[in-house]
Amino acid sequence: MSTLTDTRPATARSRGPLHGLTWLVWRRNRTAFLLLAAVTVVSCGYCLYHRAGVLDFVAQYGNTIRYSEKFEKAYKEVFDRTYDLSYLPALLGIFLGAPLIAGEQEHGTVRLATTQSVSRTRWIAATVGLPLLAVLVCTTLISLAFTALWTPANQLVNYGDWLGGTIFDITGPVPVALALFLTGCGMAVGMLVRRVVPAMLLTLVVTTGTSFVLDWLRPRLATPHTATGPASGDFPAIPDSAINFDQWLGTADGRLLGWGTCVDAKNEAACQADQGIVHKIVEYFSLDQMAGMQWRGAALLLVLTALIVAFIVQWTRRRPL
């Protein structure tokens, strides 16, 4: 008498690009993956749909800051909705990264997996690799879509302020690197805490701290240009697309004084002469510096992400799970 073995589950799990451990990771986290995919599709579709209108506006009025107010009236709501994408990296860290390893530890499934024929290295590679790959692909697509929406009107959107945080953080490589970093942080926190809810709360703290660090770091990713004019006139003009970073009063011996040094003086010219002020100086970032600043920031985040992933791999290989 022959023995029949039902091999349908194994066959189903081995079909397509997902099989074995990757299929298991997908299966256990499919809700998060599907939500991320849905957000990606909707965000890209929304950006590309409204790009046609932005292009029409620019063709009619031009991409100059003088029409910013008119542009804001027409497209403020559109861009306000897309600005919500700046929260995506934090949400990925909290709701995708933090529960990944913590959930496996809390429910004990990691012990079951690693006591079978699966090595710890293979298990952690699948557990970390598939989510990070999904984050990489989806955030890259979203960044490309929003960059395509913003670029034609970069001097009109938000009155040309590309350094304030929102625009800078959701265009180019920054959102991709930030999402990978915060997702990796969530994984590491979950691995150490071993409980899902505390891990999510601690990851929230990490994401909040990261936002403050990025606000501090952003203007330090490049050296600002300077424009100098005589002390007797106004502060020198800078390009429309540039960001006014700081203003100074320069003395003959090279000292820099705050721009308001003589504002309250009864005789401003006499005050400037008394202080030895001979120049008015403006520090600014030009739009052509933006890409370099973004890549430097992204490179730093990617290096930190690689260190975090290496830490996760070493910890799971050497410590009890």
C-alpha cells in the first residue's frame, strides 16, 4: 500500500520569488507590506496626476518667486497633502521595524524557527532583508514621484523654501535613507526590548530625536555662500532660489557682529562707525547645493543603517533569542 503525502503547502510556498524563510517573513508581515504598497501606489499616482497641472501653471506664469502667492492659492492643498509623506519613515520604523523581531521573540516563533534546520544567520537575513528591500523600493518610487511634482515649480512651492525640512526630507535620496535608518532602528530596539508595544514606544522616541538631530544637521551639510555689500546700504541681494541662512555686520578687522547691532541706535551710521563696521554680509545656500547636501545626509544615514544591521546580525548570532 502506497503512502500519500500532501505536499501542496510546500509547493505553494516554493512558487515565485518568495519561498522558504522569505515567504514566512512575507506571510507574517503581509498586512504591513500591503499597506506600504498601497501607500506607494496612491502617493505616486497622486503626484503624477497633479504634475500636469503644475506644468501648465509654470508654462503660463513661469517658475519665479513673484508668482508664489498665486501658486499657493492654486496648489497649496495639493502640496499640503503630499507633505504628509514626511511622516512615512517614522511610521515605517514604528509599525514595521519595531514589531519585526520583537514580535517573533514575544510569541516564541523565533525559537521554533531556529531549532529547525534553519540557521540563525539565514533567519535574520530574511527577517531583516525583505522588509528593508520593500522599504527601499517603495520609498524610492515615492521620492521620485514627489521630486517630479516639485522640481518644475521649485521656486513656487512653499515660497521657494527647500531647506526648511519638508521639501528637503521628501525629495532625492533623503527619504529613502531616512526610512531605511528608522526601520533599522526599530528592528534593533525591538530586538533588545523583546516586546512589541514597548519597542514601538521607544522607536517613537528615537524617531522624534532623529527629527531634532536632522533639523540641526541640515544647514551643516554644506558651507553657505556669502554676499558682501557696503555698510551704508541694504544687505546684498541673493538669488531668488537661494535660502537666506544668516546675516552679519563685518568690521574692518574681520570681526562679525550680529545684524541688529546698531538697529536701535539713534544714529545708525555713527554707531557703525564707532563699531568699525564696513560691510553687510549675507550667508545663503543656493539651490545648486541642495543635491550635494541631500547626498551627504543620505550617505551618513546609510552608513548608520549598515552599522545597525551589522549590530542586529551579530547580536542574534551570539545572544540567546
